[in-house]
Amino acid sequence: MIVDSLGITLLLSIFAVLVLLRVPITFCLATSAIVTGIYLNLPLEAIVKVMADGVMNFSLLAIPFFIIMGEIMNEGGIAQKIVNLANLFVGRLPGGLALVNVLDSMFFGGISGSAVADVSSLGSIVIPMMKKQGYDPEFSVGLTICSACQGIIIPPSHNMIIYAFAVGTASQLAGGQLLVVSVGKLFLGGYIPGILMGVMMLIISLVIAIRKKYPRGKGYSFREGLFIFLDGLLALCTALIVVGGVIIGIFTATEAAAFAVLYAFIITFFVYREAPLARFVKILYASLKTLAIVMSLIAAASAYGYLLSRLQVPRLATEWLLSITNNYYLLLLLVNFMLLGLGCIMDMAPLILICTPILFPVLVLKMGMDPIHFGIMLLLNLSIGLCTPPVGSALFVGSAVGKIPIERAAKGCLPFYISMFLTLMLVTYIPAITLTLPNLLMPGR
Amino acid sequence: MKIRSFFYILHLASALFACVCLAFQLVIISTNVIMRYFFASGISWMEEISSNVLMTAFTFLSMAIGVKLDLHIHVDILPKRSPPWITTSLRKLKYLILTVIGFVLCYYGILLILGIKGSIASIPKLPAFLQFIMIPLAGFLIFFDSLMGLLGIEKGDEDLDRVLMAVGEKK
């Protein structure tokens, strides 16, 4: 097979150079696709059409709905209710607020699926409370940032939908038939790794709290406790609708997300009544601003992926990676370090869209790794990138919310990087951590 | 002044239209689920309209909003204290690239529409070009905003975001 080296060089180098020159990633992808398209004598209408075709996918509709759901929850004061609920469970332990911080991220992540939303909404409540009770600002901010990354792994998460979409593209790019990854299985696969990461952070927080003699929280009467529990439970039901609906098979992921938005809308505007109905326009607009980033990336990555496939880059990448090592376990380690490095300099969604078509053929199609296992490993790797310098978005938001410089926030993250890395290694090398729940609850689907 | 007002209204209209597309999608998909489970029936055109027409509409319109508000993700690995001429040059380069992309989306989006203007989509029976109708508009908005940025001209429509984010805010 003839390899067009100049075409490949154009496609990859224009993208890399523009990324380094601070051009937005969406437009780096689009520009390199357009220039390579011109070189390959493709009509540019075809490139524009591929961009549009990339987003004409019914399962991708779950992404806007998850984003709207998160925005509704943010607007409706859900964060405070989640903090209260977590406080009810672990607030009385030593360093109660630190443990509350981890647990509320676990709950909130299950609703919003966004680490940045988690840091900004929960962080603005918990960080000032922790500082007031005498916790180190670095510890408070670092814990908030790192625990927020559970939100990416604990379902529902719109990044899982992006991954499922990228797998479909990747399998076609690799020249095979369309491979569909069950979103329900992906959701289930995220639970144990997410909870494992949370438990490790709880243990580290507890040890630090005992050593530094951080205070315990106040207790609640039975009546107060019951009220807080029921109040928080209403919000947690949103995640239950999505995950439960998809697993049982009542909904597709898109329908479940639409239904969950409807539920979140009703409890926010008619049950909690924390915001006037007119606020829904703002919610839609704020969602549109997030979608501007995600959906544009998907459109541009579709055009880029089309050219990657035309120039046989996934096949060449597979051959190159296997020439370094064909040992499965070493390859996993190599891929992990590569993703951790990339996660430090680039955001999550573009990396899912760029790396899946390249790594999926090697690890899944060639080495036989389970696509759900690969997906969760990929998301876990990239979620760590969200809280590492120099471009971790959760780190930036956390340092802004906690009002401390990035360097001090990163210092506070250090103990929790260890727990995240340990979780990553366990998830990578023990597939059962990811696959037990999906195989148990959705066998053969 | 009139041109600025025109673009302010165009941006506002496109943002509101994209919001309407999102809300409409939400309504038809939720209604379809309810109809399917309670009335054993569904909206036959729901999937095609929502994924083909509405999805492309708000994707490309939101892309233009992203350019206007500088929301798109970029990698920032240059030192914070780079000389001003470097940051200015990089900003101009970004605007130049965005201007070209805006032009491609606008011009080739129109060619794409003209190329399929006679075709009819299967379900429902609507012109197929509706799927791509918002691409030229988004391209035009990206082209205009980036060109203004490239030439360093103030557009005077910065409060658009503030106005929309403040809708329904408690006084």
C-alpha cells in the first residue's frame, strides 16, 4: 500500500504547529484538514460536509442534554443540598469537611458529569467552609480539584458519550465494520473505578486530617437528618433516571438524558423553586457556550479523522507502536504515560477525539483489550490531566475559586495525585475492576 | 454604527435561535419517549429532525458564539511573561486562521447547499439542504468577528453575553 508521507506530514505538523501557536484546537483540526484536503485535491465542500455529518448522530444528542442538566442543577442550588447530604454521612468523622468534600464530589459528579462544574459549584461552598474551620488553603483547594475528577468517571458523563462516538469512528477508520460500544456498559464500567478513586482520597484525607488535627463537623437531630436526606435524594434521582433507565433498557442514552433534563427542570423550578422560570433561557444559553466547545470539536475532529483514515494513519500508528513493544502490559504502560503527558497539555474532549482513532486499533482491535476497559482507562488518564499544570482546567477553576495561585493549588493536589495514579494502575491492570459490573448487569448486550 | 447594530442583532438572533433549537430538541425527544411508552406510538420524524437539522444548526451557531466570546479551548504553553509583540502576533495569527475558516464555512457551505438544493430528505419530506442551512451563516459570523479582531476594530457588541446571562436574574 502506498503511503503519502507528505500528506501525513502536512496533516500532523500543521495541527501540532498551530496548537503550539495558541490557535484554538477546533480550528487547528479544521485548518490542517482543509490544507491537507487541498493537497489531496478534495473539494472543500466535502470537508465541510464531513464536519456536518460528524455531528448528525442521534447518540451525540445526549451530550447537550447532559450539559443542560448540569446547568439546571447548578442554577437550582443543588450543590448546597449535596454538601448537606454528604455532611450527614461523614461530617462527624475527624476532618469531617474534607471527607464531605470527597463524598459530595462523588454525588455531584454523578449528576453533572463535569469536573469543572463540580469545582466551581461545590468549591465555592466547601472551600470557604474548610478555610473557616482552619484547614490549609492548599489542602482544601487541592482536595476539591482532585476529588472533582471523579465526576468524569462516575456516570452519567458526557465524555463517555464522546468516547462511544469516537469508537464508532475509530472502528470505521481502521477499515473494519462499525463497532458500537454500549453506553449503558460504559456507565456501569465507570462506577467501581470512580468509587475506588474516591475511597483512596477519603483515606488520604482522613490520614492528613488526623495528623493535622482538623475538626469534626456538627451532628444533626433525626428530624433534621431525615429532611436533609430526602432533600438531597430528589437531586440524586437524576443520575438514577439516566443510569437506571439505560441499564434496564427503558431508554437509549439520548432519551434518558432528555428525560433527566425534564426531571431536573421540574424539581428545580417547581419543587425546590430556587430560580425563576425565566432563568431557563440563561440555562440554555450557558449550555450553548459549553456546547460551542464540545460540538465544534466533534465537527472538526470528524474532518480530521476522515483525513487520518484516508492517509492510513491509524494503521501506521498501530505498526509503529507495535514496533516499540508487542508486550500487552508494557504497551498499556506506554499508552498510560503518553496519555498522562498529553493530558497535561491538552483538554479532555479533544484528546478523546484525537487519541481514540489512533490507540483503539492497537489496543482493542489488535491486542484484544475490551473497549469498555479501554474507555474507562482513557477517561481516567485524561481526567488526571484536568488537575495537573500547566493547562488543567479544574486546577485553574479551583485556584480561582479558592483564591490561591496555581502553584499553591498544585502543591495541595500532590498527595491526591498519588491516589489517582494508583487507581489508574489498578484499573489498567485489573480489568475486573471495570468489567465486573457491566458483565454482571448487562451480560451479552 | 448601523453595521454594528446589524451584527449585534444577528448575533443575538442566532444565539436565541440556537437556544430554541436546543429546547425544541428536548421537547420532541421527551415527548417521543412518553408517546412510545404510554401510547405505543412515536414521532416518526423525531430522530431525523433532531439529529440532522437541529443538531447541525446549534453546533455551527454555537461555534460562531464560541469564536465571538473566545471560548474555544487552546493550549497555552508559552511563558506568561512573553514579550507583547509575541502575544500580539499570535493573536493576529489566530484571527487570520479563524477568518479563513469562516470564509471556507460560508463560501463552501453555500456551494454545498446549492449542490443539493433539488434533493429531498427521506423523513419528513423536506429539502435536504435544510441540514446545512446554518453553516454559511455561522461561517459569515465567524468571518466577520475574526476580521474585526484581525483589523483591531472594536465591534461594540460585547454586552451581548452579559445580557443573555442575566435573563431572569434575581434583582
